[in-house]
Amino acid sequence: MKRITWWPQAWLGLTFNWGVLLGYAAATGSLSWTAALLYASGIFWTLGYDTIYAVQDLEDDALAGVKSSARKLGDRAQYGVAAFYAASFVLAVAAAWMGNLGALFLPLAALFAVHLSRQAAALRLDDPAGALKLFKSNTLAGLVLFLALVAGLWKPETRF
């Protein structure tokens, strides 16, 4: 896709996150807006973290004549990543709301948002090693989002 479009990271997001739809359908027997919103959240998250990853390859991609979101965004890559991550967070919260998750989802989701926003703020085009470190920190971001979703499943019963 790097030879066809400036947004190969979007194609990566569409394919990497397909498991959200498959897993949801396998678990529930159908699809819903909850699944679609979580899928879209994953697509934007992938756009963000893979744009960070592409910062490492800016020079090589330019020499090879291939495209990437990092090359397209250029000096605005930091803002693009922040926007992708903001969309991911909003869509994840919308999915949680549509899925009727409990209140414990929100504090952990806030940690997810803080983690992503710190990545975007720290991104520097002239620091490929730093970009790799930021990219790898998405393992922790994924764990936090997973824990938020699981915690949101717990809804204590109120008995009087």
C-alpha cells in the first residue's frame, strides 16, 4: 500500500482490527454498533501508532519513493497522531457507552488517553530511536485499554 496511497497505515488499521468484529460476532452471534465503534477506535489507534513507527523510516521511504502517513503529515505528524489518538479514545468511550459498560471503565480509559497523549506530545521527527520507544509503548496502552474494558464489565448490584 505504500506504493499506492499516502495512508498505508489506514489499511493496516482496517486489517489488524478486523479481529474486533470477528471476536464480537463469535462471542455474541451478531454484530452491533458497539463492535463497529470499537473497530473504528482500533483503526484510529493503529493510524496513530503506525505513523509513529513510520517516523523511523522517513529517509528510507523518501529514497525508495514510497508513501506513508508520516511523510504526508511531515512537520504536522505530532498533531496528526494526537488527532488519531483523540478519535480512538472518543470511539472507545462511545463503544463502552453503547455496550453499557460500568463506571470502572472510565478511570482506566482516562489512563489510556493520557498514555496516548503523552506519546503524541513526545514525538519528534528527528528522533527515530525515540519513535521506536513510543511505538513499543503501545503494548502498555493496549493492556490498559483491555483492563478498562474488562473492568467495565463489572457492575455491582445495588441491594436495599
